[in-house]
Amino acid sequence: MSSSGVKIAYFGPRGTFTEQAALALAGAVPGEPELVPAATVPLTLAAVRGGAAVAGCVPVENSVEGAVTATMDALAVDEPLVAIAEAVLPVRFTVLVRPGLAAADVRTVASHPHAIAQVQGWLATHLPAAEQVAATSTAGAAVAVVAGTFDAAVTAPVAAAHFPLDVLAEGVADVDDAATRFLLLTRPGRLPAPTGADRTSIVVVAAAERTGVLAEMLTELALRGINLTRIESRPQKGRLGEYRFYLDFDGHIGEERVGDALAALHRRGQQLRFLGSYPKAERALPAAVGADPAGNTDADYTAANAWLTNARLGTLA
């Protein structure tokens, strides 16, 4: 329990992968923060926007199930929030059962539908007779097992520390390299300093009536040697045919080429929302570093801006 009153909200309940991610990211917040679960992604972010928490931890994408649309939609509206850190957790599940229950006696197994989908092979091999039941969360499934509603639950590993259940299996996953990415978000303020291995996230609304506008926006990144790592689209609520585009790309807003690209995207898009520049969970430098097209280093931008200033003043040598 924190004695400082500093709180990090996370998409709960306790015993989920998001709690594990929040534990991993807590060091990005000064002090000894207390982790506080929230029932939904919007409520997690509302706690940050309202000041009840200094930061919020939410999932943003899964390598098997794709984007977490609840997070995408919640970040695009209301008061802006910015990411200051990310975590990527391998998706390895723990199967919990009532104390003393053997695998042969398991007749029902519960979990969140996304979790069930990621362990179909294991369930077919090890619990072939068990009925699969959808729960609101992996932790909610564990609560139901404690209550006697179901025999087994597919949960995050951290759940074993929260519930009086036996571990039937650990490290369960059909896809060996499956992973989920989480963001730690705060109200806008001082950003993490560039590390050379950073990610920038934005939401941009393109002008629907202009042909090729998305290609134009992506070209602004390519011209500056910026590596696009993710693009997703979501419809604008109540506006058929108009979409928000969510972009992740290598680099930090403090870098000249990234700042220049963001300014260009601001000019071309109807709306642009900055979601943060933060250290990548995989801290190795991106492969493109040192191999970018000539003219895209900070020194190149500084020299070009100096040349332009002199040209405007008529002081070119």
C-alpha cells in the first residue's frame, strides 16, 4: 500500500495482465504509487483526467486479437492524455482450479473470450471434456471458480497470488510469441527525454473528400525517413465514411524530423491529437537508425533552417 497517496489506475479487476503491466510500469511514476483497479478502460482514463490517479495503465494491442478498440476510442475523445511509457508482456496463461480438483474432474472452464481464443489448442488436448464459458475478464473467471460457479479459470499469472486456488498449469499459450502491449498514460506535461529508441503515437482525422489524403500523410513520414510501425482506423462516431487513423512510428517529438513531420500532418489533417513520445519497450535501436535517407538528422535540419534564415535576410555568403 502506498503511503504517498499517489495512485495508478489500471483496467481491472485485480489479477489481470493489465495489473502485471501496471506493476512493471510503476517505476515511471515518482514515489511508491498504489495500484487501483477500474472497471473499464474509459473509467481508467477518467480517473486520470479527473485527478483521482496520476497515471492510468491500459492495453492497446494484442498480437493475436489485434487492436484494443475501447482504448483507441477513449484516447481520441475528451481531455487529451499522453503516454509516458509502454510495456509488452508475453501472453502466457495460468489455469487455476478449485483446491484438490484434478484435470480429469474439470467440467467447465471460464475466461475472457480473448483468452479462451488463445488457448484453444491447449484446452482441446488437456481439458477436452470441459465446457468453455465466457467471463467478463480473466480475473472474473477466477472469482467465479472461487464461488464454485465453474471448475477452472484461464487467467493471468498474477491471479495465482490473489485467489485461493490451485495451479493446474502455467505458461499456457497456443502461439509461443503472442504478446500484449500496454501504455501508461498521464495528463499532458513534461515528456520523457529522447532515448534514441522511442515511439510516437498520434490520432489524425483525414479530410474524407480529398482523394489520396491518407497516402499524402504517410508520405510525410516516408520523406523524413520515419519508420511507421502501426496504423489502425476507427470510424468517427455518427459520421459515416469518416475515420480516425491511429499511427505509431519510430522517433521522438523532440527530434527535428519528427517535429517537422507532425507539423506537416497538422497542416494536412482535419484534426491531429498527440498521444505521446515515450521509450519503446524493446530498447534496441530501430534498424533504420544510422541508415536513414540523407538530410534527416537533427544537424541537417539545423543547418537547413540556418540557411533558410540567412536566405530570407539576404545574408547568404
